Amino acid sequence: MWLRRQSRGTGAVLTLTAFYVYFLGVCGDEFSVLRSPQSVVFRDGSWPIPGERIPDVAALSMGFSVEDLSWPGLAAGDLFHRPRATVLVTVKGVDKLTLPVKGISYPIENAVPFSLDSVANAIHTLFSEETPVVLQLAPSEERVYMVGKANSVFEDLSVTLRQLRNRLFQDNSILSSLPLNSLSRNNEVDLLFLSELQVLHDIASLLSRHKHLAKDHSPDLYSLELAGLEEVGKRYGEDSQQFKDASQILADSLQKFADEMFNLYSGNAVVEVVAVKAFNSPLTRKTRSILQSSQSETENPYNLAYPYNYNYSVIFNIILWMMIGLALAVIVISYNLWNMDPGYDSIIYRMTNQKIRMD
């Protein structure tokens, strides 16, 4: 009897342990909010956020409407005072960062790849006349997308690997002030990691020269993807001193970057960080690459229609009523021509009859 109870207790412990390991595997990654204005309220709690709904959280915090987002972490804020900018930094290769200032963090459930293309398209559609700043950048993949005034603001921003390497060895780079510890300037993996930190510094520095853009009414969007820490982990191992030093340097740089962006927008910006150990599935998307690389389009096995934009109904009504008006005009003209009296209604026959009478 005692053995049976002991076996049941051991089975329960194993079940709880397996569930805990499964929960860590599914919700091991983290979504953190470093800085946010008072108009955007994030609640303290451990509610897991689905990985595919992170763009919806960013869109909802900016005041855009989304479909069926029942995540309780984001409360209803001030509808009349929305943030002027949203900054989302995705860090690959680590599931959690030890940030200097304690923010609000939530576990990520099912960390699938995502993009903010839908948010960028909504901003570009609704605020096209005001030309907002939209910047999407992945330095390690040399992928960049700029819309609006971002083309002029970040014209001097290094985006290719060669430009990033040359930027690091300039006089005003971060190498002159950043403690490298166990990292080396002669290693390509370390230079890739440091070049991403240089990009963070240059974005804040270039934006500080155009502070008037942070005071307009159009919202700005910054989406950055950093993969240098992941390469450091692959090169040295996650238990190495280089990986630990790189993680701490990245955490300090992200907090400094968040504070600078928050201050540039006068405290009216949301700065978020997504730490992902590894995505569960590859992301198939249409990217705007500076290398113009050809990528395969997403297959459509169910033959679904493509999503239309907000101008679809307007264009449809213009074409519809124009065709109806032209059809009615053709019918009326044809009817009048068919029932016309040549001797009375036509000026041609009138002139002919008068000429015959005169002769």
C-alpha cells in the first residue's frame, strides 16, 4: 500500500515536472516593455502573449483597430493621446535579457516569426500626406525598408555589412567608449555583434538632428532585428564568457537606446524588446532587400483571395457608377437617333431641302 502511494506521488511529480519543462519550452521567450507613456497602460502580470499577435499589440498601442485581441496585458488607455512612436527590437539567440531598469515583461507563447508590415502599411495609408518615419532594419541580413521622411533622416545610416564594418573603425564609433571585455575587434562574429550596437547608436544620433519630426502628429515606427548575439552563442557557446559579456553589453545598450528614443519623443514613445531563443518555424514573407534578392512567393494551397486595402470600396463605386452612367447615355442616344425624323430633326436634311427648293 505504501509502495502504491509512493509510486502515485512520484508519477504526479514527474507529470508536474514534464508540464513545467513543456511550459518553459513553449513560453520561455520574453516580451518586455522598456518605456511607455502614461496614455499606454501595460498591466503587471504573467499573461503569455501569442507570438503571432505581437504586431497586433503594437498596432493597438498606437491606436489602430485590430481583430479579436483578448490579451489582458494591454489595458484601455487614453484614446485622444496616442504615442508618437513605437520602437520594437527583436533579439535572437536569447530567451531573456537582464535589463538595468526593471520594466514589464510577459512570456511569449509559441514564438513564431512575425513582422510589422501590417502596421507599416496602416501608417503609410492613413498618414501618407504627412510622410511619417517608418524604418524596418535587419543589419545582419542587410535588409532595410524606409518610408516617408526616414529616407532623408537616415540617409547616412550604415546598412550593408561593409558599411557597418567601416563605420566601427571610425573615430566617433562605439569602440572608443564601449568596454569590450572578452570580445575581440579582430573576430568577424564579434564585429557583427558590435556593428548592430553601432546601428542603435546611429539611429538615435541621426534622429536627434531632426527633433522636429518627433513633434508632428503622424506616428513613427521603428522595427529592428538583431541577430549578432545569436552568432556569438554559436561561435563561443552559451556558457562562454564572451556570450555573457555580449548579453550584458546588449542589455545596457538597449536600455540606453530606449531612454534616448523616449526622450527624443518627449516621453511619448513605446519601446519594446522581444527576446527569442529560436523561432519555431521559418518566416515566409516578401522582404525589401537592398541586395534585390529574389525570393519565392508564398504558396496559396487554398486559393484564397488577396486582402484588399481601404481604397477598394471607393474605386469600386467610382468604376461601377461610371459604367452605369455610360450605359444609360448610350441607350438614350441610341433611342433618340432611332426615332429621329430626318426631315424635321436633322439640320442636314433641312439645309438640303432648302437648297432643292431654291433651285
